[in-house]
Amino acid sequence: MKSYRKELWFNIDTRRKLVNITHQVQQCINESGIREGLLLCNSMHISSSVFINDDESGLHHDFEVWLEKLAPEKPYDQYRHNSFEDNADAHLKRTIMGREVVVAITGGKMDFGPWEQIFYGEFDGKRNKRVLVKIIGE
């Protein structure tokens, strides 16, 4: 069995943003040479997320509105965590959107259902963050 590991780096210039990383992850599969196996893709930071959904701008707007209702950024003093930082809402949003995805690889491609894409969700941007891609298989 072969194993492949790569870190994807992001520095989002806004506090929040959803980024389609499907093509970057497929490039990792291509580099790995693995045709049949499993792929793990996870955020290595507690205020960002990796998840699978549709790449549709209306849905992305709906995520932003929904997440802001569940865990509003302001007022900062509503959160105990914010005594040293101002990103408690980002931690909560990450918990809701998830840490990682696992995708089957078949024939050197991600085995997706219709419309599925992989996204990096940034909830406390303006600094370098990593996403791990780990692939095992043959």
C-alpha cells in the first residue's frame, strides 16, 4: 500500500470565506499515483473547516447568514473565550461545519455524488493556515 501526504497553505485576506479546493485535492491524487484508496482532507486549525457541498453562490451566502445567526461574530464580549482573542465565533462555526472529509478514490478520481465539491471554510482569516491531504491506497 502506498501513502501520500501534502499540506495545502491558505492565507485568506478576509475574516470569512469559502474556497473550493476540489482541483487542488485532485492534483494531490494525481501526484500520489494512487488509483484506488481513501483520501483524508482536514483543516489543521481550530477556526477553519473542510467540508463537502455544492459550489453554488446562493448556498454559500445561505451558509454565511445561517452561521452568523448561530454564532454571531459581534458583540465580542458575548463569549468568555474572547478575553484574549476575538474569534470565539470562528471556533463555533468550525465545529458546525466540520473538521475533515474522507473520500473514496476510484480510478484515480474522487468518488463523488452529483454536485459534490470539497471546500476550505475560513472563519478567522488574515493569517497562514494549513489543510492536510493524506492518501492511502494502491
